[in-house]
Amino acid sequence: MDLYFLELFFSGLTRGGIYTLIALGYTMVYGIIGLINFAHGEIYMIAAFIGLTFAGIFSILQFSLISILLIAVFFAMLFSAAYGYTIEKTAYKPLRQASRLAPLISAIGMSIFLREYVILAQTPDFLAFPMLFGDLELPEFMMDFIQPTETIIILVSFFLVGILLLFIKHTKTGKAMRAISQDREMAMLLGVNSDKIISFTFMVGSLLAAFGAILISAHIGQINYNIGFIIGIKAFTAAVLGGIGSIPGAALGGLTLGLIESFATGYISSDYEDVFAFGILVLILIFKPAGFLGKKEHKKV
Amino acid sequence: MTNHPVLSVHKISMRFGGLNALNKVSLQVFPREIAALIGPNGAGKTTFFNCVTGIYKPSGGYIELNGPDLRPKRINGLKPNLITRSGLARTFQNIRLFENMSVLENVMVGCHCRTTSNFLNAIIQTSSFKKEEQGVIEKSYELLKLVGLQGSANLSAKNLPYAEQRSLEIARALATEPRLLLLDEPAAGMNPQETTKLDQLIMKIRERFNLAVLLIEHDMKLVMRISDKVFVMAQGEKIAEGTPGEIQNNPRVIKAYLGEEVDVVS
Amino acid sequence: MKLRIIHSLIITFWFMLLCFPLVVLKIDYLEKSIRFRWINLFLTGLCVFFISLLWRYFLSRRRKYFLRLPEHFFDLHQSRLIRSKPFLFIFSLVFLSLPLILPNYHTSILITAMIYVVLGLGLNIVVGLAGLLDLGYAAFFAIGGYSFALLNHYFGFGFWASLPIAASLACLGGVLLGIPVLRLRGDYLAIVTLGFGEIIRLILENWEAFTKGPSGIPDLPKPGLFGIQLDFYSSTIYLYYLLILCMLAAILVTKRLSYSKTGRAWVALREDEIAAQSMGIDTTKTKLTAFGIGAFWAGIVGAFFASKNSFVDPSSFTFHESAIILSIVVLGGMGSILGVILATMILVLLPEYLRFLESYRMLIFGAIMVIMMVFRPEGLVKSVRQQYDFKNLK
């Protein structure tokens, strides 16, 4: 097979893996409280900055690359979960009873706030992110079309989606999450603590985004305050494409979007990279808002 | 009564996934008739209303509305607003007022489909626009008087007490100048005095506007008191039709209601 | 009270912990330097402490009915002062004479503010009245600005010849965007409009052959005045008066529409789409009118904006811009004209004069959107529906 095709294919899978990790956060939150969590992309961005900070400290302290990677991932996950929790408590929880537009506007406000916060606290410029994967080696024939870091990203994201699916399916918390997404009031009557589950969902979504953030930042090698906005919308596109609210759908949508983008930029033009994603988003919402695996909604009268 | 029904529904069906919410339901409502649609919960009454008013598209059958020229007009598949324009208006089971608009404005919205001015007229404030606007205010105020809400005209609709919200829904529906008025459980949540007032109101409306009424109701006393004809539905099908007296003695109806607490008046 | 303070201290501690890696540490791993900025932590902690005290206090007030703000606390519509003739007279006199007294710099700031008022009014129709959350409103602003710029650049059109075209194209853009999104629910609509706004901006940025790309289009003329040559100073003043006219027109039109059949249909749609449709309102037409008229105003001031700066480039029309306009509508009060004016003063004029706040401007915008939604979702000025008089009807 054509090597260029394979190269694009694997870079598409890589993108798709990252989109999936972020899309999961959107889809879980939407599934549970029906809110598009606009600030999710910013959590991803903040996780990258936190990862960079800790990676920086420990690389100055001369730790080995692999331990730096693990430490960066650990702290990024820890902090982003805390951020996710705090954001939910501050900006969304007081609005549970409000009209549909209110939490959405609040989410947009939160997203703007977080971007500016990072600009003020850190920098508006690009920062270099250490190449934490070091010099990985792959068999000679593979190096022609796939980078070592790409394999890691693809494998890790598949692994995480698998874990999440198992978690949702088999644990008590996972069942409670599904119950709340079906009918929150009923679930509460049956003794599910919905506030706890909602917080938990935000935290899990943030964890996954943090994972994605470190992986991709270490792959690309630079970050700035703006990385969350575009990738957030793309991940949201992926979630919608797969059917928002559905976890396998997020993975399917993420991979599809990643591949489409990769081939479109590879074979057509890279100038309009973002236009492809937005175009898909607009088209899918207009023509098949339920996505691949989503449920069709009935008007309730 | 003439031979021409205002509304005739021919074998409409509605499926939700695997569920047959309506199965070949046919019925006819004649001018100046007060007809009631009754049946146990989940019989498909509200679904029937939603099909007739265009909110759902029935999966089979057709619906005809007879115009003033006595020419039947097919209305299934039309958008709800066009159906309303053809002379069919409704109220909702779970009150759906425009809460943050004033009581009067709620009724004025109902006049929408009977006026002709557009936004350009409004910007230039043409004299025809002003005249029409004044007409709308007067007509809406008249309707509020009819249902006894003239004193609350400038209040926000959400600040009305429950029973008055129901009356406002009726006034709003009347503003569309219907020939057939569909009322979805108009007496739900009302106390006996309020219910008595309601049936006087329904009678008054028929006299005044010469229209037919089709209502869904669980309050059997009300149904038996005011309706000329009763349709009974159960599990998505029409199981009986007749005068209130006939319905009360129909064994199929009694069977359909068994196990449910409904006070059928003897 | 003591409990409250303890609670706020805990929250402060939590936030300081959250902020620590970003606010205190500044790492440069290439230079191998770590800077500790402890003072930032202290300031953040202080802010968080007071904000959390206030936050919790107001939240508890929000819950308990008897401690609520009086219903008409901010209802400036009712204010006698604002409605009284002498006040209006003096106010307009001052407003009209400002550019003659103030240096050009301030006039220019006021022009910007008025551009935002008109933008706010336009978006207010879409979001505030019709309840359609549009996150790509800056796209229509861009269409207006670029229509003028391109017409001028390629065909030598002047400002007045371009203005109607710019407005019509923006209006058309609004309707064209409206058609495919008619069936979408509120939150999906928000995302699609956001996507649409970004697509327009990306096209402007990447289609270099036509739009000159990120470098923009320079040397745009100012509006002409019957062929009289104006110097920079007087042309700014001229623009100021033109924008007053434009703003008054926008206010008048919005007001008339909002209390007409069209406006009632918009609000009905916002309140309950199914009920509106069942009452005979053509939702398609109503939504498209809202999108079209909203975009129309953006197109008009887009041309003004381009002319004022003598320059356009894509960076003026980012999501940021849409967010600013949206926060004007949200802060002012959905559906309220006076609210838009007030909010523009707070959000656009105030930061211009409080320069030390400049870098915190967007941070505060974001915070305002959250705070308004939590504590006063109806905005500073609650929009009131028209009251009718029936004395002569009885």
C-alpha cells in the first residue's frame, strides 16, 4: 500500500485518539445533565500547562524521562480533576433549575475566564513542551509511516476508552451514571446521590482530557493558551458525530473525524484544516443531529 | 345539524418505534357539537390531538377539515401553524402559556394568523398597521372579558393562578378564530366551582362563536353534563362512540375502565 | 458569621491550591530556572476570600425569598428621572456637544462604544427576543466590514454606495445561516453558529488572493459629506454624528418591532416554540426575520467600523468579538434596549478609561457572564413587556 496513505492513516488515528479522549468528557457531561460544557477544552489546555510546570520542575531536578512523564501525567490529572470539580460547583451547580440557555452562557463565560487566567498567570506566548517520550524505537519498516509517539497515543487512548466502558458497565458508580442520564429525578428517588455523580462525571471527563493533553503536547512539543478552543470544538464535533451521550459513539466519532481531517489536509489542502472540522460539525448537526449511535429524540408535548 | 362534519379523521395511525400509539382511529365532529374524547390514561388521546394539530405526523390515514365553503381540506402533513390557520385551535394539557408575556399579549399572539401586516409596516408604523394593531388589542381585550380576565390584562401570564391560566389558554386559542376548538383536559386541577364555571364558559363559547368543541377530559361529570357525543379510546383504538347515555351503558367501555377509579355517574 | 468566614477560608485555601502551579510557579525548563511568585498567591487568596464571602452571601439571599432584591430594584424603565423631559434634554445636549469639547481620542472611543451599542441591539433581537443563542454574530459584522472593504478595494465604491450592499449582504448571510439551522435546538444552534462564525473568519484569513489574508485591507475611505473634503479631526466628528443617527435608528426600529406582531412572535417563540406554532405562528419566517434583522445591523456597523479604522483584518472578527457582544446582551438584560446601552458603557467604555484593568478585561467579561447567570439571569435591566391602556375600550 501507498506509504503516504498509511502515514496519513496513522496520523488520523492519532488525532482521532486525542479527540476521543476529550470528546468523552463532552459526551458524559451532556449525557448526564444535558449541558455542552464549553469549558472542557480549557480544562484540556490547563492540564497541558500544569503538566508542563511539573515536567519542568522534575526535568530541572534531573529525573529520568519516563518518571517525568509519569509525574506530569499524574499531576495534570490530579489538578484537572480538581478544576473540573470546582468549575462544576461554581458555574453550573447553582443553575440546575434555570432555563436551558443560562448554563450554556455560564459555560461560555467560564471558558473565557479560564483562557484569560492562563494568559495572566503564565503567558500569552507559545511555550516549548519537553519531548517526554524520548527516543523510542520501532521496527525499521514501521518508521516509514508511523512515529513512535503516535503508536503510544493510539494505544493509550484505546486502552482508556476500554477501561471507561468497563467502568460504566460494571461498577456501581457507572450504573448510577447511566441511571441519572436516563431520568435524574427517578434516580434520585431511588437513592442515587446525583450531585456526587455529576461531580464525579466532571472529574472523570477532566482526567481523560488531561491524559490527552499531556500525550499530544509531548508529541507536538509546544502549547499556548489557545490550544483548548479549537480542539474543544473539534472534540465536540466528534462527540456529536458519534451521537452525543454515547461513549462508544465518542470513540467512533473521534476516529472518523481524525481520519477525515488527516486525509483532507493530506490530499486537499492544509490551509483549511479547521474549516473541514467546522464544516462537518455544521453538516452533521443539520442533517443527522443524532449522530452515528445517538438516540433520536421525540418532541414532548 | 348539517351532514358536513367540521373535522373528519379517517383511520389515522401513529407509531413510536414498536409502539402503536394510535391504531386506525376515525371520528367526525359536526358543527356546533360538543364532543368529548375519553379513555383511560395512555389510551392515546393526547397523541390523537397532536396528530390532528400537526405536531406529530400520523403514519397512516388522513384528516380533513371542512372549510366554510364546505370543501374538505386535507390537513395531515401540514405544519401546525397552517392547521391553526385553517380553523383548528387547541389548548395544552400541561399549560403552555408564554409566561413572560403579559396576559393580553398572550391573546394577541393568538390573533397572529388573522392579521396581515409585516415587520416593514411595523418599522414605518403605517396607518394600516396602527389600525390593525388597535383592532388586535380590542379583540384580545374582548376575549379576556369573555373568560373573565380583563382585570389581569397587563400582568405577566406566569403570575396568574392556575385556573385562570387555563382560561387564558382558551382565550388565546379563541383568538385564532377557530371553527373547531380542541381542549386537552381543560378541567384538570380545578375545584368543583371552577369546573362549573368552565362548563358554562364552554357553552357560552359555542353560542357566541358558533364553533364545535372536542375535549379530552377525565372529569366524567363534566363530560356527561356538556357533551353531545362521546368517543371512547383505549390502547390506541376507538372502542365506542355515542351519546353520553349510550356510552355509560356500553359494556366495552365499562370493561376498558375496570380497575381504574373513575366515577361514572349513573 | 464566624462559620461563614471559616467556610470562605477553606474555599480560599482550596483555590490557592488549585492556582499554585500556574499562578506561583513559572518554569523555564530550557533555561533551568524556577521562579516563585508568592505575591500572586497572596493576592489571589485575598480576592478569592472576599469573592467567596460575597458569593455565598448572595447565594443564600437568592434562595431565601424574603431577602431577595426588591423586584424593581434595577428597573430603570420605571425611573422617573430617565423618563423626564428635562433630563432627556440635558442628556442629549451633552451627548451631542461631546465631540466638540473632547479631544479626538475620546470621540473615537465613543464611536466604538456606539458601534457596540448597535451590535448589542442587533444581537439582542436574535438572542434576547427570539431566544436563539447565536455565538457567531461577529461573522455578520465581518461580512459588513469586508463587503465595504472589498467593494472599495476592487471597484472603488465609496462608503455610502457600499453601505446598503454591506447591510444587505449581512442580512442575506443571516437568512442563509438561518435556513439550515431552523430545526436545531438551542444548544446545537449555539455550536453551529459558532462553527459558522469561525468558518467565515478562516475563509477571510486563508483566501489570500481575494481577501488579502491576515494582513487585511488598508486605506479605506471615511464616509463622504456631499463631496466636501474633511480633515481627520472633523471626519471623526462627522462619523460620531452619523453613528448617533445609526444608533437612534437601531433603537427606534428595535423598539417598534419589539412591540409589534413580529416582536410578539419572537418572544412567543422564545417562551415556547410548540405553543407558538400551535397558535399559528410561522416559526420559519419568524426565526429568519430575527436572524436577518439582527445581521442587518451588524452589517451596517461593520461598514462603519471598517471606515472608522480605515482598515479591516480577520483578527477583528474572532469568537472573542462574538463573546463580547454576547456579554453586552447578557449583562444588559435579554430583550432590553436600555440594558444594552448600560452594559456597553460598563463593558466597553469603562475598560477604555480604566487602563490598568485592560489586561483583566476579558477575565472580567468571563466572570460577569457566569455571575450574571447565577445571580441575575434577567440582566441588569429587566425587560418589561408593554402595558396597554383600556380606558377608552370599555
